[in-house]
Amino acid sequence: MRLKLVPEQTSFDFFSKAKFTLGLSILLILVGFASFIIQGLNYGIDFRGGTTIRTESTTEVDVAAFREALAPLELGDISITEVFDPTFPEDKNVAMIRIEAQEGDESVTGATIERVEVALRAFDPGMTFPFPSVESVGPKVSGELIQTAAIAVILAIAAVLFYIWLRFEWQFALGAVAALVHDVILTLGIFSELQIKFDLAIIAALLTIVGYSLNDTVVVFDRVRENLRKYKKKELKDVLNISINETLARTFMTSVTTLLALISLYVLGGDVIRGFVFAMIWGVIVGTYSSIFVASAILLYLGVKRDWSKPDANQGNQFANIDA
């Protein structure tokens, strides 16, 4: 017996509460904007500047123990990751420690690095000193990273707009892009509201969310296009409801299986990837929501030209003149 999260045949009216769902989305977007303006994002080392220290030791890397050893120094945001590289000698265990720039300093000072060295020397006598590598990122470079990250997200959404416009019609393109902008803004908003660390990994998550949400939306829009050919006399609202219901089982199965993997990573993956995984979990939820309640609702309000009385029914609407 197959597991069915959603019955194969459903007949939900997804637009009976369209004003409420769109109003809820607008409200959440405004809350996200307000949080972003009032308290901003909790930028990580990538965007605030700081110093990366590479350590080498003959003993195995214990990230939790490293963090505990450095906690009394009160250095703020510290990121510790174990590095695996087949080129390293077998007796060397390598870790990367990233420390945010302290207030009033462009990078971590030599005195602070000495304090870190003393703390780690007491914790692990087998560690190599002085540190093999110490690299700093100043606020200027961090500012450039913020600008580059913003451009990357904007270009991705612009590319989606162009792609959907070519594949469907401009109404479809605006609906899809509205859903993507909705997902990105809500993700930024929850990171601002909860003050979760925002770094380059989250930018990668945002771009992944754009791709995931687009995939869901295109699946629905493909079925809409097929049904517009099939049901020429039905109202657009009815065609959209039929299309969403027909793809609902696929949408939910995809989202649930993706969430199962992401939740496992969130629980078992550790602190290093937790922010990225949280962004992905949130993105899958809002992406599924937006593909059903935002993109399709925008398409309904914009309308699609369906004048089948012309000799060339494909004119102006991209749908072939096929008898129902």
C-alpha cells in the first residue's frame, strides 16, 4: 500500500480566501521590512570582518572542546570547523577558527591572537605554534561581499523573470517573480526578527530557495497551460483550481521528503550548517505556500488573454487552438 499524503483527486478552492492569503503575505513582508530597518541582520564574520586562524595538531579536532576553551575569552562570534584535505599529513588534524573583529578594530589584533594561542596551548599541547596561517578580512572587503551577494540574488530573480517570460507569458512571469521576491523577503525577515547569524552560507541558501520555489511554480504553471488548452470555456479561476489540485499530491510529497532530510540535518548536522539548513527549511515552507497562493493568485488578478475566436488562437496567448 502506497503512502498518500494527499488524495489523488482533490477539489479544494484555493481562491476562496485569496484576499486573506495575499493580505497575510503582505503583512509578513511589511513585518520583515520593519524588522530589517529597525534592527537589521545579524551579520556573520563574512560581512562584518574578522580573522581566520588555521590550527594544526597531532590530536583529533574536537569542535565543542575548542569552543569551550575559547568561551572565557569573550570574543563574540566564533566559528570553528574541522578541515579535511587528503594532501595533509596523516598525523595532522586541521581546524579553521574564525573570530569576528572586535569593536573599534578592523580585524583581530595581535594581542587577541596571543590570548587565543595561550587558551589553545593549555587545551592541546600537541598543537603547532605559532599558528600556520592567520588571515584577516577588513570591513571594506566585507562591505563588498554584501554588495556582491545582493547583486547575485537580484540577477538570479531577473534571470527567472526572463526565462518565465520566454516560456509562458508576461503574466506568468510576474506571478513567478512575485512568489520568488515573497520567499526571499520573508527569509530575510525571519533572520532579522530572530537575529540568526547571516553569512555567505545563507546567501547560498537564498539562491537555492529561488531555484526550489521556481521549480514548484513552473510545475503548476505547466499544468495551467495544459488545462487552458483543454478547458477553453472554463473561467480562469476554475482552471487554476483544477491545475493546483492536480499537482497538489506531487507538491506535498516533494516538500515533505525534502523537509525530512533538512530536519535531520538541522538536528544532527551541528552548528556549522545549522543556519543554512534553517534557511532551507523555512524556504521550502514559504516556497510551497507561494507557488500555490501567491504566484497563482497574481496570475488570476492579471488574467490571461484567451480569445479563441481568432483564426490563429495562438496569437497573444501562446496556447494552441486545440478543441476541448
